[in-house]
Amino acid sequence: MRKIMDETRVEELIKLISELKKENEFLKRILKDNKIKFKTELIEEEYDNNQGARILPILITKNLASQFFARFWGRMDVYSQRVVNKAGEIGYYPQCKNFWLPRCRRRPEFNYEGKRKGTTCLDCMLQNWKEITPQTIINHLMGKITIGIYPLLSDDTCRFLVFDFDNHTKKSEQTDFSNEDEKWKEEVSALREICKINHIDALVERSRSGNGAHVWIFFEQPITAEKARKFGNALLDKGAESVNLQNFRYYDRMIPAQDYLKNGGLGNLIALPLQPEALKNGNSAFVDDNWNAYPNQYEVLFSKHRLTAQEIEQMMTEWSGINPFENRMNVKNARNKPWENQLELCKEDVHGIFRIVVSNQLFIDTLNLSPRIQNQIRKMAAFRNPIFYKNQAMNISNFANSRFIYLGEDIDGYIVIPRGILSSLVDRLKEAAIPYEIEDKRQNGHKIHVDFQGTLRDNQRSAVEHLIKYDNGILSAATAFGKTVVCCNLIACKKVNTLILLESSSLIDQWVKAVENFLLINEELPTYKTKTGILKVRKSNIGILHGAKDTTTGIIDIAMVGTLYGKGKFHSRLQDYGMVIIDECHHAASDTIQRILQEVKAKYVYGVTATPIREDGLDKINYILIGPIRFRYSSRERAEEQGIEHLVYPRFTRVVSPRTKKLDINEAYELIRDDYSRNNLIVEDTRKCLDRGRCPVILTKYTEHARLLHAELDGYADHTILLLGSTPSKEKKVIVQELHNIPKEESILLIATGQLIGEGFDYPRLDTLIMASPIAGRTVVEQYAGRLNRDYESKKDVIIYDYIDIHIPVFDRMYSKRLRAYKKIGYHLFQEFKPDLSNSHGFIYDIDNYFETFKIDLVNAKKEVIICSPSIRASKVNQLIGIMKSVQERGVRITIITRHMDYDKYNDGSIHAALSEKLINHGFDVLCFETVSEHFAVIDKSIVWYGSMNFLGREDVEDNLMRIVDVELASELLEIACEGK
């Protein structure tokens, strides 16, 4: 319900009504002066409850069917048909001439536990689609069948654009994609209004279920799907100036849903309208503004104007630069568009004062705001869904994924968006000179008597100073920075009761110890009643909420998020606190923490994390909910502060993928997990580390792998400890306690599954990480490497053993990602153990800085250069020929290893063959193989360049290379890479 308005607000609204009346009269005079007729009153036709009876029957002829399909012209070589099976399940299936033949994959014998196995219809060797014929359309219009068409033609063009307002959640096909609420009607009405304003003759169809709709825009001739979709986006962007778009689902509604067909795909299908069975109920029918079906369905269909390519181009030109949603969506590799400044708010869009209520969220009063500024505000709580675009690039279905993620909603005349946006919103209001008013309804909590009893380092003190300037925000600091200490100091500064939110129970003890050690709490111990009604006193002012345990005090409480919010209910104390701190706040994108942060009213909300970047790209949710990063301390800064070497030891494995099949990711992991030679390499490396007095931890993805390695290494160290995910919590605590009690003169080997040595694990003695399973992504690398970041008196350096499975492309690509991560967090490479590790560094290069060093190495070659580049291109080949001419004259032999011309995905066979021939004619040895995935160069059997860079092919901004001088490594790499070739 809306709040009771004060006198100032009433006067403001009276003034606004007066201005609108004057504007209305002025516009009416213009209409009269130009002799344009208008209605003085809007007369709304009543909704007819008998929709089916409104529709006039019509004789279906071949000519009528032809005219009908001329509007809905999709692919002619294939169509889908609606099928209801014996169990009553509904689906649309592409029709094949070989359906149900003995080897058809749709037959029951190809079912497994209710699921199809083997190849799909798209990959089936029997595939032979049925074409659409005039009789197919006639059968649909006569009700004999119900068909769906594929709008995206084989040349990537289309003849219409349709906005689909059906429900496409999982299993919705069983209700003919019926929506579960009435919001779709508001969305359709808004889009219809946008089309009217922009003189687009759209046609609205109520879909088969009666609880959904399609909005059709027809084209005179085929245009590219890319242009059609850009036109659809531009139409929505233009409409956002004058019509309220209360969510971002409009951008998910367009069909065709992609610009291009990939790998022989068919694209999205859509059911054809005017199916007689549904028409009986007024569904699958075209409707007017009042949702009444038109009596003559075909007459209204044929009357609709079809847009020409010239009209579309003209409209898009006129609308260029108007893009309030698309701006600043941060698409990877997208060009900046500085002329798009639609997030710069306009003062004229606000009639009076811009009002914000700050409570658990921001409540923006829309009474005096124009649609344009309302849509701009909603945009601030939205961003592109990275999962959608990743799937789109990989040609994976986005059936359940939205193009945009929007964290707001409209409630009772307010736009409701998360509090983390407040400072950004206020900045934009100030820039536009818009007067604003903030009403603070947050929970101040109650004062507590607490003092800090510790000493902050300079960087920790700086972090506190940056955080306390604001009521919210994130501290991003590497492992071993002392984030819990900083948070304790924050509590002492703010002196309000505090709730600490945890996602992992392994952090509870760590937080309890930190609060006990660094805070002096001068509060009476609170009382509580037992189940039998006995009044007792708590043993501590620090409460814990975890599972069935609830010792919360309302002073300083530590709570697991899953216990604080579960089964749709929040804990009763949630709104009592004046400050909330979220540890490992990169988890804020989870549904549970989102719900908590959108509910909590505490005045102060802070988050802390070592890795704010999420691999799924959803880290923007953290900033929208909690606020921006207020202070940053990177892993590279931590490495420099430690003052010791941080090194990566690359170890090439001999694991080979079977050539008979392409492995999926799980099969690839199983292959390396069970490989004897690879495991033996890990075991021998671990033994050597222990022999040198190091303290290693082996991390693996699989429990079975951890047990296997433990069996091989048990007894080699004084203490060999196995820590698994299946280990009971109490037992884990005992193991961790035993670790801390081991005398420093006794050797330790820790073997664990990766997730257990992640957040919250603290054992400073570790100095070596044996990465037994490949991982990818900066976040995970930084988290694992962080286990070595703790200070320890005898720690002289830290080393990561990284095992590179160069013959398995998916793992080779993972190593390239790790290489980028190592560079960012301040690690170097080294090639062999020496008593003094100084001067044994290798270096990590990227596309911007590798070439000059690489060129020097080539020019200085004395005997032999071997370059392995799966792909080759003319510019790189010509460049190499020029560089190596003088080198060849000195008698240096140069060998190029590349893919056979039939397997170069970037060049056609003739171009590849011509480039190979050119290299041979200039004195190069060229070896071509069917399978070449490695990227390396070896110079004089001692200098190694290895990574993701195509030395003679296309480069990418994400590519990295390592350079190491190591005779043994060079020999090993050449032997492994050329094995089997």
C-alpha cells in the first residue's frame, strides 16, 4: 500500500495535474487547428466471454492457404508437428520421412530410463525431413494437424519477427506453454503501444493455451535475422522512451532467437495460428486492443502492412543512439559506443522532487516520473546474463535462460531495486541537477559496548578507513590479508549489534576465534528460556546459528545463510541488527543470499572476499546488492609483501586421448585420474618435495584419486593426512587440530579434495601445491594458490606443480587459462631446482609483449628451431620468412609442425596447402598431421615457448605464453608432443 502523503506532496501532485491539463488542452487545440478528429472520451469495448462464437467460419481453399503461408513463410524443407502421446504428454517434433524405420532413434529400443540415448534427430544418419506443401498448410487450417514452423531460413534470413509471450519454463509444453499469471497481458499491451507509437502494424495473436500471446511483425521480403533482431531491439529501446517496460523479458521474446544457424540446426520453432480446435475457444486467434477475437480472422491478417527493408533501415537510422537498456551492458569484446549516453538522466523527466525510500531495498516513487527515467532506473539493476551469451556462442539451448538478469520489480507504484545501487543513483541525480529526497527507513540496531584489542597493519588500517566512509561496500583482499581482523575493527568502529553471514560452516570456528581475540565486548551476558521455560544465561555474547543450534544473542551473531533463511522463512532476529557482514561475499549471487540481502534492513551492509570475480560472470549481482568495491588488495600485492618467490613448475604429462572418440569432460577427467604414468609423475614429484624438506598439499578433484595417491605415498612423510569431502565434520575438525599440533621438525604431506582446501582453510606451513587435477579460471587458481600465502617462519618460497596434459585439448586450454591467472597473481615460472632459486625464473607473456623477445630468440638461434602451430595464415608466414632468412643462411634448420590442410578450421585446404608450399620453397621443413593441438616453439633444444598462442595463426587477446630455458624440459616437450606423430 502507498504511504500517506504529506501536504507538500499533495501540492506537488495538484501542480502536476494542472500542468497536464494545460498540456492536454494545448494538444487538443493543435488537433482542431489541423482538422484532425479525436475522441473526447475513451470508450472501451467490453470483453466478450464467448470468444469462439465471435469468429466467423470460412472455407479453406488452396488459394487461401497460400495467402496465409505467404505471411508465415518459414523454412520449406522441414516443419514440426504437435503430438500428444498415450500418456497425454505434449511435444512438437520435426517430421521425418524415415520416422519409425528400424534404425530410427525415436524407437523404444533406443530409450534408456525414459530418456533418448544415442544420436539426436539432428545428427541421425536416417534424417530426411518432410517438406511443407500446400496440403500441409490446408491440413493445419482445417484442424487435421497442428504444425510449427522454423522462421530462420537456411540462408539466415527471415520473413517476420515475432515476440513470443508464452511461458517457456521447464515442462510448460504440457500446458501448451500457458502462463501462470496475468503479467503477460501488461507486457503485450505495452509492446502493442510501442508499435502503435512507431507506426508499425503489428498483429496480436492469443496463443493456443489462452494464457499467452504472440505479436507478429511481417516483412515484405526476407531480411537477415541479424537485422530483424537488431530492429526488434531498437524498437524496444525506442519504446522505452515513452512506455513503461517493467522487466527485461521483452528481449528474450524475439523469434528468430538467433542471428545464424549453426551446425545444421533448425533454430526456434513457433506454432502457426488459426488452428480450428483452439479457435473454438477463441485461442490461436488474432485479437484487438480489448482482447476480443476479430470476427474475420483472415481479413485482419491480410490487411496488415508488411515492412519493407527500406522502411526498417529508415526507422533504425532515425532511432540510432537511442538505447537506454543496451548501454553499458559490458558484452565481452563489444565496442564502446560513446554516443549512447541514455543513462544520463534528464531533469525534465521528473516533475518535482525525486523521492527515494531506503529500507531493505530502494523504493523509487514513480508518481511524478516519466516512463523514460523509470526505465533508466530499472536498467541500473540489470545486466546481460553471461550464461545466456556463453550458451549462445556455443550453440547450446537457452530455453531456461534470460538474456538479461534484473534484480528489481514494481510494487504499488514504486520501482524496487537493491540498496547497493544507491550511491550510483545519487551520483546520476546530482549530475542531472535533479532535486531528490531520501527517506531513511533502515534498521539502526542498538549500540553495543565493544572495543578493538589488536593492532592493524597499515594496509588493514587503510581498508577500514575506506569502508567506514560508506554504509555499504565490499573489501576485496587476498588470502592472508586479515579480513576477519578488519571486520572486527569495523564492528568496534560502528558499535552496533552485528550479524555475520557465512556460506561455509568451516568458517564458523575461525570467526569465533577472531571475535574473541580482537574484540573486548563489555555487555551483560543475555538470558534465554529453555524449552521447559527455565531462564538461563548464555555463556558468551557471541551467538551461533547453524542447523539446529541457535545460541543467537542479538549482540554479535554468526549465522549460516541456509539456517537464517529456509523453507521460505527468515529467522526472527534478521531485522534486529544494525550491521550485516557477509564473508566470502562472492556467494551473494546465490538465491538464498540474494533473498536475505533483499530482506535485511540493517543500516550497514558490508561484504568481504578474496575473489570477487565469479567464473559464471554473475559477480555484478554482488555489487548491485552490497555496493561497489571500496578497497582492493590483490594477490600480486600479497606476493610482493611476503618477500619470497612465488613460482609455478610446469610438468608435461604423456596422457593421450583415444583417437576413436571425442571425450566429454567427465571422461577426460577419468582418463587422467586413472593414468599410471601421470600418477607416478605426481608421486615422484611429491617424494622429491618431501626430500627437500618442503610441506606439500596434493589437491585433486576426485575422492578415488585422493585415496589412490594416499595409498602410494602413505608413510613417506612423518605424517600423511587424507582429507576428503566424505569425512564427517567432527572428524575434519580433529584432523585440522592435529595438523596444528605437529612439531615443525616433523614432515607433513596433506592429500585432499580441492573444495576442502578452499575458503577458510588455514595452515600457514604449506609451501607447495601439487595440482593433481586440472582446473580453469582465475578465481579457483587464486583460491588454491591462496593456501600458500600464509606467513610461516621457515617459509622461503612457494611452488605450484602444474601438470599439463598437452594431448587432451580441453585440459591444454585449461592450462592456458591458469597461465593467465598465474601472471595476474604475481607468480613466475622456473625450470629446475637449485639450492638458490634466484635467476631460475621463466616468464609469462601475452599478445602485447611476447613478440620482441620471441623474435630475439629466433634471430639468435644457432642450430635448430621447431615451431608447432595448429593453424597458419599468410601474414604470419610472410613475417616468419622475413625474420628467418639470415638465420637460415647460417645453417639453422627450421621445422614447422601444423595440422594437415583438411583440418585447419581457419583456412580452406587450398590456402593452407599454398602456405605450406611457400614455407617449403623458402627452405623450411613442414610436417603436417591430422591432430595437432599444441602451441609451442623450441629453440636450440633449450629455450621453450609454450601456451595458447598460435605462432603462425590467429592470436587472441586472451592468449598467453610461457618462456623457459631448460634443456630437460625442451627434450621432454618434444618427445611428448611428437609421440605418435
